[in-house]
Amino acid sequence: MMKRMALGLLALLLLTACGCAALLPSRTEGQDVSFPFSAPTPPTASPQGDSTDFPEQPDDLPAFARPNGPTWLAPEFDARGRWSAQLDVWGDGSETLLLDMVGYDSVEVSTISLQLALSPSGAALSGELEYANPTGILLADVDPSDDFAELFIMASEEGPSYTTHIYRIHKDGTLAQTDALWGSIEDIDANGPYVQLRDILDILGTREATVWCAFSADSSLEVADPYWFFDDIYWNGELDWYILSVIKPLPVTLQDGSAFTEPVGARLALFATDGYSEVLFRDDQGREGSLAITLGQGDDFGTFINGASEYDYFEDLPYAG
């Protein structure tokens, strides 16, 4: 877990995704009591800030710049722990990628032997994905202005966490591997170069969240939206234990910028975070605002509020494990 926190914090500092309305149940002494608790509707995630539209695709793209649409695959390993696929890289039959994965022991394996081969160029790569259970394969040309397509191999790892392994298929028929990313590719913009990243965040509990990022030529990510948005299942009432109960007066900043103190007994639904300094919430009275936080360093695991432990302010926190 400490390794996960250290690496995860690194990714969160480099990165910084949506919801709708519902009634959240409040449970007291075994009795279900519903109260109006409208979940927030965050702004539409967009790489262009205030704009909800992605940029226009240039008209002067070279003919080879895009494959025939993104190709998504879900590996299904056979009884021998093997899975293979053939992919038309550019959508015109000019280059075929053979992808072959073999697990060491069984269907649910922690280490995968990987082989990639291009035809007719003959380029090939092989290697191992350690402690990885592949969850998805994506072949796409994220940036139409470059001369290569990307092969993303998404995997879940121990932790929990997601990792995306990235390979490039160049127009000249060569293959190359780039650095892996923390997180899993959830979606891509048809006009590029934006990808939506999914990861698991340990901030006032463990939740999955998504964020739009710009995918650069060196395979690094740059923030396109300022916030990670938690999946709506965490605040739409389906999972009541993800609604936090305040046990100590909690200083927050409301949406209009004014200071406010959430009283003991207030219930907060968290819907977004920048990943390191604030969490956005809506309380059971309909107030929306932000809570300032700091992340623990080294042996100080967890989230801190005004220098105090998160457990000083909340009755329980839904961490995994």
C-alpha cells in the first residue's frame, strides 16, 4: 500500500471526469430515512476548460494518420491461459499486428508473457507484464498529427490499481514501447489528442474516478480538466457507506467562496477532487463546496484536514483493504 501511495501521489501531482441527481438514504438505528440530497451535476468534462466541445480535426491530415476508428478488445484467456488477436493497424490492410498473450499458470494470472509482431514489416517485440491481469486492449491513433498509432494494454494490479502499457506502431513498420501510465484508458476523443483516464484514488476513502487529459508526443499526460470526478455510484445513493458523517465541526468553503462550518451530524457526498489539495462535496442540506486537504507523506498514510487526521472529522471512511 505504501508503494501504491508513493507512486499514486506522483501521478496525481501530474494529473488532476461526472454525475446526476438522486435521493440518498440516511440510516439511523436500523431505520431507513430518506431526505432530499440532490447529488451535484458537475460541469461537462472537457479538455477546453469552459468549452464543452473538442477541437476540430484538421483538414490536411495525411491519409495514414488514423486507423479505421479505435479498436477495443477484452482479452478472454482460454483454458491454457492464452489469448491472441490480429489487428488491422491502419484500417486499409496495409499492416497487421499479431498480439499474443500467455499466462504462466491459469486464466487468472499475475504475470503475462507478451509478443507483438507486425506483418509485412516483420518488426517484433516481446516481454512480460508482471503482476498484471489485462482488462482491455485499445488500438487507436490518439493524435492525428503524428505518424504512429498506439496500442494500449490496460491491466489491473495488486494494490488495487490500474496500469496502462503503451506501444507505438510507426508508419515505417517499426514497433516501440514507451513508459507505462498509472491508470486505465477509459475513452478517447475522436479528434485527438485527448484521453480519459480512470484510476483508483485513496482520498477520504477508496473510489474510482476519471479525468480528461491531453496525451502528448512523448506519451505523457497533461491536465485537460482540473478535477477527477468520482463515479456517480459513490454519491447517488447506491452505496450509502460512501456518504461521510461529520463527527467534529468541519471548516469548508462554500461554492460562493464564503467560509462555513459543517456541524456534527452533517452528511457529505464527495463527487470530485483535484487529487492533492481539495475535495468537492454536497451536503445533506444541498450546500455545495470544497474541503481543503493534504495528503500524507512517507509513513503518514491517509488524508489530513487542518493538520489533523481525517478520522478526527468523519465517523468512518470507506477505504479498501
